[in-house]
Amino acid sequence: MCAMKDVNRRQFIAGSSVLAGSALLPWSGAVRAAVNASSSTPGGEPRHGGVLRISVDQATGMLNPQQARVNPEYLLAELLYSGLTRLTQQMKAEADLAESWQPDEALTEWTFNLRKGLKFSDGSALTAKDVVASLNAVLDPKNASPGQHNIGPIKQVAAKDDNTVVITTDGPYADLPVMLAYPDAKIIPAAIADGKLDILSKEAHGAGPFMLVSFDPERKVVVKRNPHYYDPQRPYLDGVEVVVYPDSIAEGSALIGGDTDLMLSAQASEFPRLSKSSGVLPLRVASGQFLNVNMGCDQKPFNDIRVRQALALCVDRNATVDFVADGLGTPGNDTPVNAAYPFYKKLALKAADYAKAKALLAEAGYPNGLDLTLIASDKPASRTQLGIALREMAKPAGFRINVQTMAHSTYLDQVWKKGNFYVGFYNMQATPDAVFSLLYTSTASWNETRWNNDAFDKTVKDARETADSAKRTELYGQAQTLMNQQVPSVIPAFFDLLSAARDYVGGYQLNPRGAVFRLDHTWLTAKAPQRK
């Protein structure tokens, strides 16, 4: 059946009382042109010198790299610190402090070889003992680092000598080098990692490309080039100023007016204005960031797979991208893995089929439809937008959905991981295993759906424990197919990541992961204005 047979895309957008007259939907030529925006600024030969002014939309409240929680804090951690590995645009691990690594045949013991002569920004030596102490601090539950459950199933970290670190995992784990690129897995001096982490609330002691000059979290953070960085050619910039603009319109105006050079991220509502502004380059990259509708698979009515399947058959996924992502995204297919990930399996995109949805509801014991309350946090606002879209789309099938929006703090306290039917929002992770293990396996840190599917768990585990790329592709494809068919959550849309830069910024690339920035590879071209 054609998508939205009873209510087509344009009728839905124009006819809904909530959407009528809305300026949220970008049907203008400017936004359609923005669809072709690049993910990077101009390349060419790197050039040394100058200070880059980058804007962020919230305060950089956390200076400790192992406690970073949001993108501005991830940016600071990356500027001031280094990890064993880094994440590339292709979501692969590349050398950072470790110049090479190799696993044993069982994939349970990994040896990381550090670069020779590493130093912290104060000139003191960085050795394997600092790596051991740093990773142990991340893994220590009492430190509550967000990286604790996200850098792999690490059993032990040991120093073989000053330049060699051996990491043992609880079981075979092929993704360890990628997961050690997690934003919080930064290396700090052992003397600080061992009981003196409070120092990092006001000071920076890292081995990153830059070093701290001043820290005013609500206004501006200033860093300068680290003369002890392991690569003598990078960073190309003399320094970076991170400027806080809580208001998105003011932030966009600052870039357009030349008061800043680069935006860390841009709102979809601002993207059209930025795209048509002289001297501004719109930046856009497809990402695995997504909204989902979580259903408690252990409670009625969602413990019946037919109810979940029926709801999924009510969604026009292209229309959802238009409404929720302002057209700047891609359709979802009820799995958190999309084309931005390695091991993605392309499945036929589900189309709305109200006749089949009604039949499934009747078979599940709801011939007269079903009344539901869907909870949405007020942050980001797209959660409520998705709830409204789903409410309207699902009506013809007999779903009567009441959308309830609440403050994000209340949602986190009362609904998240507890509720039966609510809207979630998640950033892309580095690997399929990371997102599956975070949200959908039976032992997931955030097992919101309580789907607890043994076949899915085994498939993900088998994929995690093999290094053979073809076999992993097959297994992750099976995992995606299971989710697509059994619908523990409806995932109708992925968001593109948006940013913008002045046209004299060179070498900057948006990373699909979202928490990776690599400003040591960025420079100011000869077109950049001279500033005192």
C-alpha cells in the first residue's frame, strides 16, 4: 500500500491543526539547496598561524576530560588532551598517543605501542604508567566517568614497559581500538589520576594539541598551541577561542557578521539563513543521531509484537524527516544503525499500511483501536514534534495517542528507563556494537525497551567477538533485520549534523559521530582577516 494512503505527506503537513501555518517546514529553495551542503571546508595546503573563534550553544561547564558530557566539553577535552586512539571520518581508529597496536589470536589481549618521547603540555614525560592510571580512573565506578561502560569490556590495564600498554578484555572484543577513541578516554598524569582528579576542575594537564590559557565557562575559553605536542607540524593554528552563545539566532548572526569563524553546531531552523549568507559555508553530514519511540516490551500492550508492528506501519518516514528534522535528515527503519555506520544493512524502507495495521491490532485483541499516552521531554523540542507527528499518522489505524510533554529533568527522573511509551533521543555511537549494547541488548546499560531477545543478544555477541569483516557484516545484518521485524522501538528519522564556517576556514570536517572535531587539522587561509 502507498505511504499514507488515507493522509498523504502534504495533506498531513498542511492539514494538521498543530502544523497549519507553521514555519518549521523548509519548503523554500534555500533549504533545498542546503541539502547539497558539504561536510567540510576547503582543503589545499595547510597554513600556520592565527586564532580560530568557534562558537558553542551552551556553557563548557566541565574541564575534566574524563567527565565530559556534552559537545562543548568534548571539544575542550579534545583540544587539551589526547587518547590512545582517535576516530576518523570513516569511524575507524587511527593513531594518537599509541602509534600502533595488535591483538592476540583470541582478541582478548591487546598491545598498544606508544609514540617515543611523549610529553604533557608542561614538558613532563608521558609514559605507559600514565595510560594505566588514566584508564583505571575512567573504569573506577567511584569516579562516575561516562566512559566507564563505553570503552569496552576491559578486565585489566598493565604497563609492560614505559612505551607499551597491555589491555586484557573479559572476552573477545574486536572493537577495542575504536572504543578507546571515546571522548572521555583521555590520558592524564598518573599523579593526578591516582586520587587528585579534583585538580582538573580548574586546571588542564594534558598532551593534546593545545594548552589552556583561560577558562570562563559561561563566556569564553582560550587555548594556545602546545609546543610539546607529538606532531611538530600540528596544530596549524596559534590558538582557539571557544565563545558561548546560548541563543541560536545570536550565534548565527555572530558568524554572519564575522565575529566568529566557525559554529560547533547549527540548528535546523537557522541553517537556511546561514546557507544563503555571503562568506558563509554551510556544513552538513549524514549521521546516526536519531529519535525513537520506546515501547516497554515486557508490559501490555507492547508485549504483543503485533501492536508494535502495527504502530510501525502507521509511519510515513519521509514525512517524519520533513517535520521533525526540517528535511535535513534521512528516514529510519526501526534500527539504530544507518548508512553512516560500518556494517549497515540496507533493508526495504517500511511504508505506511493502515489496513495491515488495523488487522494486526484486531489480532492482538484491539479491534476498536487503542488508547495510549506518549511521553516526550521538552529537550530537544523535536521529541514533542515526533509525538505530534505519530499521533496524527496513527489515527487512521485506530491508535488514539495523547502526547504529554514534560520538563527534561522530570522526564529523566520519572520516565527514562522506567516508562512504557516515550520518545528517546540519541547521538551516534562509534560502532554498531556500541549502540546495540547501550540500548537494545538484554544487558544494555540503558535497556529501555526490555525487549530482551536471546537471538539478538547472541548475534551481537558473536559479531563483537570476531575480527572477520565479512562475518561481522553478516551478523550485524541479522541483528538489524531482527530489530526491523520485531520493532522494540520505532525509529523513523535520523538527523544530519549541521554547522557553518566562514569561507576562510580550511581543513575542518564535520564528523558523523558528532563528538569529534579535530581542530588540530584546521587552519585559516590567506583570505582570513588580520586581527590584533
